[in-house]
Amino acid sequence: MAHAPSDKKPVAQTIAYGIATTAIYAGVFSFADTITALFAKGALWAAGPIVTVFAVSWVHGQFAHNLWTCLGVTARLPRAEVRPTVQPVARPQVRATLNA
């Protein structure tokens, strides 16, 4: 999703996602043994590592995006290349013939 460039910097979102990222990392490292025991149970608990990785990735990605935006680092937009329109060569119509 592309956002329109604006002069407002997402400082509050950067701080919120930074705190959320820190909380997730602190929680995972603080309760590593408990989380490992739960995820090792199998069944639906086996999806836990996948969900955890996606959650950490998304929250950290949002934090990094907002941080770079606050610092003024943005992607370079590609130049619109103007190409002359080329008209296709008119080909003769194909007609069905009967070879008898």
C-alpha cells in the first residue's frame, strides 16, 4: 500500500511500534522455556512458532518503516518513461478457403 507523501512524520507510531517490538522481544526471551514447552506439545500449538515469527516480523517491520520515514529516508520513485506509441502493421484478413 503506497501512501501519499506528506510533511507529517509518524513519531507517535514509531514510538508505539518501538515499544511493542521491545515488549515482544522481551516477552519471548524472558519466557523462552515456557513458550518452547507450549509449542512442543504439538497439535495446534505447532503453529505457534509460525504465528510468532509473523507477528514479530510485522511489528518490527512497521517500526522500521516508521523510523526510516521519520529520518527522511524514502524510496526513490521511478521516472515515468514516455514511449512513442507504435501502430501495429495492418495484416491481411485470414479467409477460409475450401480446397476441393
